[in-house]
Amino acid sequence: MLKVSNVHKKYHENEILKGVDIQVDKGDVVVILGPSGSGKTTFLRCLNFLERADQGEMDFDADHLSLHAASSREVGMVRKRTAFVFQNYNLFQNKTALENVTTGLTIGREMARAEAKEIGYRMLEKVGMAERSGYYPSQLSGGQQQRVGIARAMAVEPEVIFFDEPTSALDPELVGEVLAVIKQLAEEGKTMVIVTHEMKFAAEVATHVIFMADGRVVEQGPPKTIFLCPKEERTRTFLRRILPQVEYNI
Amino acid sequence: MELDYDFLATTFLLVLTAVPVTLKLTAVSLLFSAPFAFGIALLRRQAAGLLQRLAAAYVTFMRGTPMVLQILMIYSLLPSLLNALSQTLRLELDVFSLDPIWYAYAVFTLNTTALFSEVLRSGLGSVADGQLEAALCAGLTKPQAYIHIILPQAMTAAMPNICNLTVNLIKGTSLAFLMTVKDMTASAKVAASYGYNYIEAYMDVLAGYIIVCSIIQAIFYFAEQHVGRYRLSRGKQV
């Protein structure tokens, strides 16, 4: 469904991405792992044109476009068919939880208010935030804000949802509620690309794991293979450091 | 020293009748300057280029020169320039019979544009970049993102400064008497000149400005509470 190849990105002279390829099929939950500075977030942002890649191709179903030279019409098309969940939520500060979810529908897609509201409530219900629909982001905890962020992403019925370290800014005791919501989406067969540091979660939800380091894909495969018998030394070092005593029963 | 209370009272009423002129000067200048100020603010937030430098130079010039001088320059230059222009173009405009309030609008608009653009620039700067990114990802276009997400937040943050700007402009319009516009200050001065009751006249003007400025500040206070309810309600349960 989504195939991206040869993504390059440089900041000044610093090469962040050195030719990254991924493929996402319908229903896939692709988890991208890797040490910080490996380019995971930049890569994800390039897919949504929040950053302009210096090079790279994208095949989104039948549409073929350049990640570097896409027209604003093509950019708009990709953004309308995808959704993004941010590390620091980025809820619209001047909108209530419900309005956060419906804005993309009423303004971005010109849907009738009543219909959008109905969808908005349903999405908030799904993430357990229906009771707080009238609250502003400043009145919600980080975990609650991120759940609204996920509801906002789902409301537009995206073909793929990108998650950029959705739990990294959360207090440890709030991580669980957000991961539970994402896990539920995975069970429903939603197509997702997730950058995360939550290894246990990754092992549970991923259908495909990509390990990135230094701007390249070092290794990829089913979670079982990557977590239990990684081939590359780089992957092994990373996993050893990040999960010294976690047991996996997959 | 004896105060002439009758004069004090009648002149106060006279000053009050000139309040609309002062408010008109202020409102028209603010409204005319707003789109230009917004344009300059947006321009100056982008990477430096020729246009950005021109905008910056304009702001520096306007902020760096006394308003009295700007008034004197425009009031002596603009009519001659307009006259020359109308003669070359054979427009047969009678420039010198133009209501001087138009010169006042011109000066205050030029001046306010520069100050307003800085207020808006800092307001826009206070909105996190992630707000625009989130709006674009939600499928909004850039103009939609600005109208529905960025500007409401920027304006809320800018409210105290816009209030400052407005109150300063109200007080600044007192210089309009230099252009023979009959605002609050001018009316009182004219009344005082007949019997040399300057002390009373100035007291009246002072009271007039305090009343007007207090009301404006109160309006802004409530407006800020209203548009900023999303952040002022912090901690409170809805």
C-alpha cells in the first residue's frame, strides 16, 4: 500500500538519512526502533512532508510521487490520507477535546458539523475520553491529551497513522493508558507506523520491526526474529542495552 | 489661584463631545494598519531577504523617530506632494481643501503599522510550531491553519500588547491638533485660548483621557478573558 524508497535528508552537512526504504501493507503495524539520533523521527516526518527529504520516492497505492519535489497538491493528498500522532501531542490549544477531533473533518474536509460531532464523540469514546469532550488541552493530563491526539488522528479515517514516539513525553504511570489505546487499534487492523522506545509494547503489537541506526535500516523482519535472534551486531548491542532483563513470550 | 468651575464644567462637556473624533482617529488607524501590520509580521518571520530587510528598516524608522516629527513632516510634505501629483495627472483635485483628518489618519496609520507589526510578530512567535504542523497533518491548508488555530492563539497572547498599543494611540492622537484636527485636546485648547483658562482646560482633557483609556482597558481585560478562556481556565473544571 505504501512503499517508500531511498530517502535522503541532510541538515547542513550532517546527513541524517542515508537512503531509507520501507514498505507498509494494509493492516501492518510497522515499528521502527533505534538509538536516538538514528533518524527515525526525521524519517517519519519526511513521509508527511513536515520535513522535505532531499531525495526519495513514495508509492501510495497507485500514486507515485517524489518526497523531494512533491507539489502542494500532492502534499495535501498525502496528508489527507494519513494522520500523525506527535510526541508532545500538539493538541490545538484553543480548541476543546471534541473540537480537536472534529477540526480536521469540519475545516479540513468540509464535513457537516453535526456529522463531525457524532464521529468526534465516537472517537473520544473509543479512547475513553468522552466525558472530557468539553475540556481544553490545558485541563488534561499528558496521557489524556495523547489519547485525544489519537482520537484526532483516527477521526479522519486515515489509511495509515504515523506515531512519533507517542509515549516519550509521558510520566511513566501514564504510558500504559496510551499504549492500551494503540494496541486496541492494532487489534482492529489499523495500518500504523510507530516509532517507539517501548520494547515490550513493540514486541506485542508489531507485525514488522525495523531497526535503524545512523540513518540507515540495519535490520528488519518479524518481531520474533528481531528480538530473539537478531543477525546484526548493531541490533544486538542496542537490544542488550535497552532490555537487559525483560523476558519475551511471543 | 481660583479655578473657574463654570468653565471647567462646560469645557469638560466640550471635551466629551470631541471623544468620537479621538476614537475615530484611533479606530481608523488601527483598522487600516492591521492588514499591513499582519503582512509585515508574517514577512519578518521568514528568512532574511530584500523584502524582509525593507520591512525591518520601515519598522526601525517609524519606531526610531518622534511622532511629532512624523506629523510635522507629513503635514507639510504630503499636501504639496499630492498637489504636484494631481497637477501632473491633471486630476484637478483641490488638495488644500481636504479635511485634515485624512492627514492624521495617514500619520497614525503609518506609525501604528510599524508598532502593530511588532506586537503581532511576538504574538505569532508565542505559538508553538507544533500547532501548525498538527493542523497541516489534520488536513487543513496553511491559510485554514492560520485562521482557525494560529491566529486565535497569537491574538490572545498579543492582547495585553494590543491594549497597550491602543491606549498609546489614543494618547498619541492628542497630537492631531498640530494638523488642526479638532480632537479632545484641540477642542479644550481652543476653548481655553479665549479667556486663558488653560489650567481648567488641561484638567478637563486629562480627565477625558483617563476616562476613555480606563474604559478601553476594561474592555480589553474582558475581551482577553473571553478569547483566552482556553488557558485561563487552567486547573478549573468545566
